[in-house]
Amino acid sequence: MKALVYKSTGSWYVVKTEDRKVLNARLKGIFKIDGITSTNPIAVGDEVVVETENEGEGTMMVTDILPRRNYITRQSPSHKHQHHIVASNLDQSVLFATLKDPKTSQGFIDRFLVTCEAYHIPAIIVFNKADLYKKKEQEQYEAMHKMYTDIGYTVLLMSLPKDEGVQEVKSILTDKTTLMSGHSGVGKSTFINAIFPELNLKTKDVSGWSGKGMHTTTFAEMFDLPFGGRIIDTPGMREFGLVDISKQELSHYFPEMAKRINDCHFNNCLHIDEPGCAVKKAVEDGIINEDRFFSYYKILESIDEKGY
């Protein structure tokens, strides 16, 4: 029978069947070696076929993985040259970011957006903890809001204690399957607890010595929303390593650059010091934001020839 993967713990999976039955299933061994290149052969969001393994015990076995509509991947935290599928069959992704306690860097945001562009998954940025923002953070938010909305992204501001922007975030989640991501400590679990108080997900304060959030979610997990749709909560990420993106490809995943690369003099232009570069001209003319271009350059420098 068909089922949807709601949680992956590495060796066991929580799946939900078409008749809403929740079951535990394990992976049939063949999938571990059958042409799967990621560190996790099955991801949350996967549609699978399960069969009864032992009638008496009622345990289930995943016997087939149905074709994915899409998926999003990141560099494996433990193996630099392998990728880890974060989730599959998504309608959109939401990145929770904060400008204080902890601060999310623009580099992290842009790496996430590049990955979403590469896998054709619409991305939304939610700046959380607005109640902590002083004048400096408010000005930073307004600048980032303009920078990202100018190139087509949806950007929202939210404060859970003040109940500001919460309804807007809920409305973009309704009737969609959404990946939720971000650093530890940005308020993802607190937001999910506000929707599902009965879950009581673990939340931790930002660690004082590092200014970075403590890791609370260990495995990706999907939840059915009470107002329609599903969200996939992911472990808090300290970094977002790109996978299988070459230096030549990178500018294709910056929307403001992608629309100009055909006007460059050289078709393999990296937009650094080549003559006749339409992207550099747009930066000089103020059409492409300098901070975004600098972010592109830093990501470009971090990519080795293997595309990692």
C-alpha cells in the first residue's frame, strides 16, 4: 500500500497511509546500495510503498520509493562530498531568519535561496523576533526587505509574543507542503508550538557564549496543519553547504543575474573581471544590489571544481 513519510530517524520511518493510519516501517536493505547517492535514501515527504513484514508483529517494510516531484538537498554535515536530502515533494520553503539573538547572516540566507532556485522550489523569508529589534535592526530589516522583494521573493516580519505577522505566515502555509528551515534558535519550534501546543517541541535559548542557537530538532519531521497543508520541521542548521553547483552555474540561481547573463560578452562569464560583463554593469548602475553581488562572489570563491 502507498504511504507518505512523516519522520525519518535513519533506520526507521514513521509513515501515514492513504487511510490515515500511522505506521512504523523499516527500509528494505536493497535500497541502501541500489544507486542511491545521498546519505539518506528515504526523506520526509517521500511517497513510498509499504508491505507487512511480520504478520504477527505488525511491522512494515518500505519496498519501493515512488518518483519525487522535487526535493531539496544540502551538503552532508559529516561527509563534505556527499549530499543529504532534506525533504521532498515540496510546494515551497520558508526560511526563518533573525537579525538578533541569533543573527542570521546574509550569506546563509543567500545559500538557502540558491539551493531553492536550483531545485525550483519557491522560497519565502520570515524575519522572526521582531519584538527584539531596535532601530538598527529595524533599518537592517527594511534594507533586506527591499533587496529581496525587488528580485521577487516574499519577505515577512513576525513576532510571536506580540502576535504580529503570525496570521500572514499561517496564510502562506495553508494547503501547501512547506519546508521550514533556519539556524537553531530562530524560533521555528516556538512557532510550531503556537500552532500545535500539544506537541510541546523542545526549544532552547540561544547559547550565551557563542550567540548561536542550540540544536533542538534532531530529525526532520512532517506535521499536518489544523488549517490545511503540511509543514516539515528540519534540524537547526549552522551552515548550508551547497551541493553539485558549479561556478558556471551559480549566477543562474541569482534571479537578478540570471536575466542578464545572456548579455555578457563571454558565454562562460563568471562576472568578476571579464570585459563586457552585463552583470557587473548592472551592479555599477545600481540595478543589482552590491550586497547581493558580494554574497555571490563569496559563494563563488567557496565552490571548488567539483561543485561543492
